[in-house]
Amino acid sequence: MAEMMFDESTMEADAAAYVAEHMTPAPADDADDDATVDPDAFKDFKSTGPVVTLLIGMAGSGKTTLFHRLHYDSQEKGRRTYFINLDPAVLEVPIEPQIDIRDTIDYKGIMTEYKLGPNGAIVTALNLFATQFADVMRILEKRKDEYDHIIVDTPGQIEAFTWSASGQLIAESLASTFATTVVYVVDTPRTSSPATFMSNMVYACSILHKYRLPLTAAFNKCDVAPATPLFEWMDDFEAFHEALDRHTRDDPAGAGYVSSLHRSMSLVLDEFYKVLERVAVSAVDGSGVDELFERIEASRAIYDATYGREIEAKLVKNAAKREKLAQDNLARLRKDMADDGGGGGGGGGS
């Protein structure tokens, strides 16, 4: 694929054009808003094109290795998959993605030029790339009939993508055009203790709340440690409480406020677990990858019933408001022309 050129003189115009075309903000819900849309009119909404998967995970969770495994599996089994790398700081990507942020953004150059640390340079690189993401979207829309999946690898510094304005722009751009899902990669061996497990689940819940997209928790490295005990904690909060009690007995320093907090959080997240898809995978031996692809494909129905339907309703509502505004402007123009014509005729008669 031809390299995307980075042109600072046009990046703001490109970003503005794309936002105007694809990311029109939802109209304000004013009481006198006549452009109302019946939500039931979109109950049969069906998205088309490939399913976009955002791979998000903590540093060291094996996210990029899983990215490699998905590429290998796609080639081996004939899956039509398009790969995008959004991690500007990775030294070596184990595959050759069709789009790579490093082709247009010089991460080390940003650190030197702007005197930034590693995390600040990643955020800045994403900000610069987001200004040209309209070009990426045009490429994806042009080739949407050639692929069934688009896999996006995000930076290992998870907060640089999930909590940055550029990450939000990229995610919303993709989700407003294609069915989009999030795969949250969990490091299973490091999540074997109740404390780290709860931290991971709270983070997964925050991502679901922020993006409002279908989310699947991929418990990676199941070839090293089984994910079965963690699934039992998700299915039965009492099993988690028992594990928490054992951990507290083994480590008395963890008792007290933190233990009570984890116990309370398990009850709060019990409802979250009911809607959270989960799968045990191994990026090394490939186990669970077929099931992960099945969950990704099944997420389209969830997207269509939630985010996709909402986006479609907003687009129709915005179009209706623009049409009404155009009609109102035309009516005012005709009235002004009539008034001017009447006034001119009266002046000529006198």
C-alpha cells in the first residue's frame, strides 16, 4: 500500500472536512425541536461492511502478540482481514499492516522536537495522526467490500488511547461508519489474584461506559494459566469472596478497607458481567482464536441494536433539521422578495 504522506498545511482542512461530512454532532434536544425521529423506525437497522475490532489492553498483556496471531490465523484460514497499527512507539510490528502510523509519524522526532517524554510523545503522535484520519477513513470506505474484518492495534500505554481526544475521535470515526467492537486483552497470569482481577474488570467497565460499544474480554496467555477460576469469579460473586478471604488470610496486610472495597465492587460489577462477553485465548498456540472471531462477528448484532441504531437516528434527525432549516430560509427569501416587489411597485405608481 502506498505510504500516507504527512502534510501539515492540509491536515486541519482534511480534519474539518471529515468532521463536517461524517461526524456531524447530534442536535440539541430542545423542547421546540420539530425534527423528531421515531426510534422504532430503526429497530431493523442492519450495518454493512467489515466489523472493526479495537484491540485495547494493558502494557504486557500480549496485545500486539495477539494482533500477530489474528493475522496468522486470518491468512491460514482465508479470513479477509485488514490490519491497522496505531502504536507509534513499538519498535517492531510482527506483521506488515496495511496502515501503520509509523509510516507518517516520527515518534522519536516528536520527542526531540517538542521535548516530550514517552507518554506525551505517544499522545502527540496520535493527535497528529487523528488530523489525517479522514484519509484513513476514505481508504477503508473505498475497500470495505474487500474485507470482513478490520483489526486495529492500539498503543500499549492504554490511557494514551482510551482517554485522549484523538483516541475518542478515531474510535467514533470508525464506529460511525462501520460496526465496531472492543476487545479488551487481559493478562491472565497477572490477574490470578482478586485485587488485580478487580482492577482489570473495573477498567473494562470504564471502557464499556466510555465508548458504549460491544466489548469482549479476551483472557490471553491461557496456555500459561487457565482462565477458568476467573470465569467462576464472574459467574458467582461468592466464589470471588471466598478467594478474597483466602488471599486476605495469606496476606493480612491486604485486609481492611481495600478488601471491603473489592467485596463491594464485586457486587456492583455482577450486572456488568452478565453483558460482558469473554473468551480464553492464547496468542502463542492459537487456542481460542476461532471463538474470539465468533464473538467479534456476533458483536455486529449488538452494535446494530445499540450504537448503530443511535447513530442512524441522529443522522436522519440532523438531515431533517437541515431540510427544515433550508425550507425556512427559502420561505423567508420568498417573503423578502415579495415585500421588495410590492414596495417597488407602490413607489413607481406614486
